[in-house]
Amino acid sequence: MSIVVHLFYTGEKGAARRFAQEMESSGIADRIRQEEGNERYEYFLPVSDPETVLLIDQWKDQAALDLHHASDMMKELAALREKYDLHMKAERFISEELPNTDQGFIRK
């Protein structure tokens, strides 16, 4: 079981996409991926909304997420969000294995 957070970053005139690109090019995203307990840190671009970027952020447990939130890296991330004047919406989930009844709908 993991904690999965969907973060929707929204800006204007391509700011959210530039933010995600800078997160990758600056190495901040890779450093987050290397943190203890991180299981996924990946940006996606919604086809229907060019001003939003979706981040799927997955952690082993709440303790790992709390350590991430307390890290100095969060200051760098917050500064970039401010630089690009981004607004955020968050959704939080607890992941679990799909039951056998759902497996028939998954094409592998």
C-alpha cells in the first residue's frame, strides 16, 4: 500500500509546462525520485488543458512523505512554483492491488 498524490499545477501562457521542464532540467525531480520512500514522481500533460500539468507523486508511507515535506528541496520547489506563479489542486489516494474481479478489464 502506498500514498499517491495527484498535484495539478495550473498557470498562464505555458508556465506550468515550463515549471515541469525546469524541475526536470535542474535535477530537482531526480533528487526527489532518489529520496527514501519515493516510489514515483512523474509529470503528465493533459491533452484537454494546455495550462495544467499533472504530477503523480507516490510514497511508501506517510513517514516518507513527511520527510520529503520537511526537506530543503521543498524550499527549492516552492521557489519555482512562485517563479512561475502556479496554483495547485491536490488529490490524495491510498493505492491497493486491484481485486480479481477488475483484472478482466485490464489489458496487459
